Amino acid sequence: MERKGPILPVSLAGDDLATCRPEELTQDMDDVLRPLLVISGTITLTLLIGWLIDRMLRMADARDSDTRIWGLLRRCQLPLQVLLASAAMQITYDVFDLELRRNDVLHSVLATVTIASAAWLAIRAAGAFAENVLSRYAARTDDEARVRQFHTQLAMLRRVVTSILAVVAAAVAILLVFPSLRALGTSMLASAGVIGIIAGVAAQSMLGNLFAGLQVAFGDSVKIGDTVVVEGEWGTVEEISLAFLTIRIWDDRRLTMPVSYFNSRPYENWSRGGPEITGTVFLQLDHSTPIPELRKHLQRFLLGRKDWDGRTWSLVITDTTASTIEVRAAMSARDAGDVWTLRCAVREELIAWLRDNHPYALPHIATTPAAPRPTTP
């Protein structure tokens, strides 16, 4: 079959590469190398600035030993470096004309990282200043109860400030970084009254716990470090948040309860009014128990105990039944931890002393018939 028409030459890929101009290759390499150099230089400069600031804070901490603020501010190094890197990336992209504005996704990501790191830095700085104020206050006063109260209030304020900064950062990021959502934000503000009523009804429990937490923190009813008895569990208040309160029980379990519980139900606070406390031990004994000798032995035992503070002690009969009597031994201690140890030691000592010296004083079950009632002549 005869072919018609001229035969056209087929160009190969190698021919295209061979015919590429040097100016085009240089432009392509420049488009790749310039962003890499800018990014690497920005990261290197950011790390250098962060290292210099950390060295300055370390030197200031070593020179000024009266305050902890310089050492605490070193925790802000990571959010500071992230903030400097994200802000520097945006500045250098504009300065070196790397067409960041055309890449909306990259610009939005950098702007969001800048806003989030700024909020992160503010939260870390606020925490550092709060811890420094607490340590200085604890060094100036010897009242442990006031220190615990101040610690509770500072912890609650830190949580409130953290929540506010997080909400503000999220709102700024939505309104500034994503312009398409501004219309939605405007319409939400216009209907804020209706939304507020709906949100208030839906989040009634959460808002109740929030206001209860503020009331507990500034009302001095319970503080971090207080020894409490809640729902039959004895423990120490370990953490108070905006909505929940955590109690560390004596066996290292954690009991988490809503803060509103402490405004609506009764509970025991052994640290209220001072750490001193009086413990009691109840014994069920026989009617023939030598109470004066038992009282003297308790006194001798308490004089040899370091966890007894020497304020008060007593041993009395508080109740009687048909078969036993109830003996109460009371002794005072410096704090809740000492009184728990002292109660256990007193209970063990009194039972062992009665078993070894007066075994008839321990309760027993009568197995012989009762004596007959005398007849009247």
C-alpha cells in the first residue's frame, strides 16, 4: 500500500532536553533552591535565637537565686521557637518574593501555627509567673493552710486563663485565617441571644460545675492538700479543676467527683481550722475490765510516741450493753497522717496489753447457764 504525504520527524525526549535553554534550567533550579535556602536559614536562625535566649535565662537564674522566675521561663523555649519560626517564614516569603500569597493553604497553615504558638507561649508564661508568685508567698508565711488556699486559687485562675486564651486563639484563627467563615461568625453574633439560651439549657450541668469550682476556690471550703472524708473514703485533695475535684485516697486510688458535690452535700474536712486533729479508738470490752489500769497504760504508751503532740488524751466508757461496754480512747496529733498512724498503734497496743495481762476483759460469749434468781422468803 502506497503512503501519501510527507513523513514528519518524531521528536524524542532526549531531543527536548537537548533543546532546553540554559536560562530555563537556571530558573527551575532557582525556584527549587530559593525556598529550600530560605526555609533552612529561617529554621537555623530560629534555633540560634532560642538557644541564646535559653542561655541568657540560665545565666540570670544562676545570678539571681532569690527568685525562680528565670528558671521557670525556660519552659517557654519551645513555644517561643515555634512562634519565631512561623512568623519568620511568613516574613521571609514576602521579602524574598517566594509567592506565598498564591499558596493559600500554606499561608493559612503558617498563620494558624503562629496564632496557636502565641497562645501557647502566653499560657506557659502565665504558668511560670503563677508558680513564682506561689513559691515566694510560701517562703514568706508559715501558715500552711493559707498557702494551700492560695495554691487552690492560683490553680483555678490558671485554668480560667488557659480556657479564655484557647477560645480567643480559636476565634482569631477562624476570623482572620479563614475569611469565608466571617459571614458565618457575623450571623452567629446576630443570633447570639437565642444560641446563648439554648447553650445555657444544654450545658446547665457544666456551667453549674464551673461556678461551683470558682466558689470552692475562692470560698475557702476545701483546698488542695486538705484531708477530707467523702462517701466513706479518707484521702487528700490532689487537684481542683473547673468541673471536677480529684481526691487521692490513702491506698493511692483517685476519687474524681464533680465540684458541685462540695456545695450541695456534707463532707468532713479534717484540715479546716488548722491541721491539728483528735483521733478516737473504740473498743468493745467486758464489764470486768480494769478501766483505771487501762487508762494508765494508755498514758504511758502515748508518752513514748512521737506522733502524739501532747495536747490532749482521754479514756472513758461511752456506752454499755447487756454483754459489753464501749471504751473510747482519744488522742491528739499534729495532722491527719499522724492521727491515722496513732489510732492504729493505740488500738493494737491496748488489745495486746489486755490479752497478755487481763484476758478476762476481752469480750466473750457465755456458755454456762445464768445464775438462778434468789427466792424471796
